[in-house]
Amino acid sequence: MTTRTIVELHLLQTVPPSNLNRDDTGTPKSAVYGGVRRARVSSQAWKRATRRTFQDILDPKDLGVRSRRLAELLGKRIRGLDKALSEADAWALAAETITAATGAKMEPPKRNAKADKEDQREPAPEAKYLIFLSARQLDALAELAIEGRDDIKTFFKNKENKAAAKQHANSRHSIDIALFGRMVADDSDINVDAAAQVAHAISVHRADVESDYYTAVDDHKEREEDDNGAGMIGTVEFNSATLYRYAALDVDLLAKNLGKGLREDESADEPVRRAVEAFIRGFTESLPTGKINTFGHHTLPDAVVVKVRATRPINFVGAFERPCKADQDTGGHVREASERLAKQIPAIETAFGAGDDTLTWVTRAGDDTEALAALGTELPLQALVSAVGVEVERRQNGSA
């Protein structure tokens, strides 16, 4: 049987009144599970939050940028290599280079199609959709554009030069591209399958949406009678929940996506370990910021359970198919959720033989999460992250 290396994250996190992730009407997102309405935070929202956290824990050279405005970004790199080029000429070189590399056409945005009357500048060309490129891919493409700066269109008519552009766009992927994947509509050959899978977070209990009616007072009023009434009236919807969050990381696919390594002076194992550790930290510590100035919902998880296994990933959300109910006298959902999860994990692994060669670590806070301590080695988060990194590196090296 072919073995794999899968890293799983199972988190319980309580958030106070908040609106982390809202739909098109401004209502907090929700889903029906187990026959009752649950609070929900989309996977896209938490992946975005995780990527933003990477900016604080990873070298910018290990990251990418997802944008329609890549011609502007690449143009800055091109001008850095040849300062004699005008901004417009650099944008033109960048646009042709990105088209050669990804197949995406670059055009001036329609909303700014007319030159600004004051400076007569046309805006930088943009793609019709978001394109994800790593910092090192942009650097390599900038150098290629400089090679063809005399006649960039003719330069990329040469098959070898066009192939080089595609090669630069499809190698030395950044950690965030390797983790979350990339889809390029105009050239599926350079698509990247995501190594990380993130579930929609849902509450372990029924969650109702509430509405906050608010008023704002005008600080500057000319007449005394202006005190009657508010300067502004509105409502904002919110909910509160104890969420079960889940993510799985295919380390073997991650290693394939990263390739030989992000840096010239390191082995292939180092960026894999760095990516795994960053993903655990980033996913654990991140938080969607929807309406955060209104609610200040800055919480960290109550408990984190991390598993490294050699078989397919397992989501233990079934522990909460029957919703938790807060005690009538003491309230709270974390204790029951922890007890449910502590029973569900070994029950599923025993029933399906999925616990073999599986290691488990736990980071938790408070008495209510005590039931989870028996699942594995209990460590503070940073020590847990390092322990998982060591185990991933050991498995990648084929060590016994």
C-alpha cells in the first residue's frame, strides 16, 4: 500500500457576537447541518485570513501575489533592472510577458480607458481575472522581459522564448501557491492543484442571527432643536458561536508543488517543512476580519488537535451532527464539544483502522477542553508546530 503524509488540523474556537463572513445581504453566513441552522464561515474567508497571516511569519520572497494588476507589479521590477525605461514602456513589456507566460490578455481597464486629463497617462493594463504568481516567478519574468525589450512581440514569437516564459511561471512556486493552488483560465498547463483543503467552519450548536439597532449622533449642530433625533440610524446583523474548524494538508503534493526548493542554498525538504509549519500557525492564529471594528472579535482557538497520518484525511465534524446544547444553568458549548470530539476521533479511527502510524498533538486552554488532552502529546502551540515539522521532515526523508 502506498503511504502518504497527511497533516490534519481540528480546532474548536469560540467567537463572541460578530459577523466574520457575511452574504450579499449583510447577514452572517449559515448552513443547515444535523437539521438545524448553524453559523458558518466559508473556507475562502479563512484561507484568505491564513494567507494574510503568512505576511507576518514568512519571508516575502516565499510568498506570491494574486492580482489582476500584475503588469503594474511586473513593470516595477522591469524598471528596477532598466531605469531608463519609462513607466508606460515597462507596463507594455510586462503585459506582453504575462500574456506569453499565462495566456491571459492584458488590456487597459474600461473604467479608466480615457487618459487622465491632467497628466495624460493611460492606466496600466490589467487581466480579466486574478492571476497568482510568486515573487520569484515575477523576478524571473522581469529578467526575461529585459532580454526582449528591443522588440518584445517578436521576442515572444520565438518558441523557445515563449516556452521560457511559461517555464518561469510554472516553477519555483511560492508557499501560498503550493498550499492553495492556482487556476489560470487561459492555460491549464500551469494550473497548480492545492495541497491544502479547508472546510467551511460551522458552529457545534444551533446559532441564531440577531440584529443590532444603532444610532449615531451629529457632533456639530447649529441649533438647539437639532438635538432631536439621530444623525444616522442603521442595523447590523451578527451571531456568536463555538466553531469546529478543519483543514487537511497533503504533504506529498505540497512537496511536488514546491519542487526543488524556493532558495538556491537549501534542500528540497526545508521549504516543505517551512510551509507545513507556516500553515499550522497561519490557520490556527488567523481570523477573518469582517466587521472587526464593530465587534472586536479577537479570539484564539480553545483547542487545537493536529494529526499526522499515512492514510486519507478524516474530518470529524460528525461529532456535532447532533447539535450541542448549552447547560441550562451554567451555559457554554466548549466542554461538551471537547468531550464529543475526544470520543469521536478514537471511535472512528478504531472502527476503520485509521489510527495506525498516526501521531497526535494537542494545544488547549482552560478546564473545558480537558477531555482532549488524552488524544495525544500536549504542547504549547509553538512547540507543537516544531514537533509536526520534525515529523514531516522525517517522513519526507523516509526515515524509520
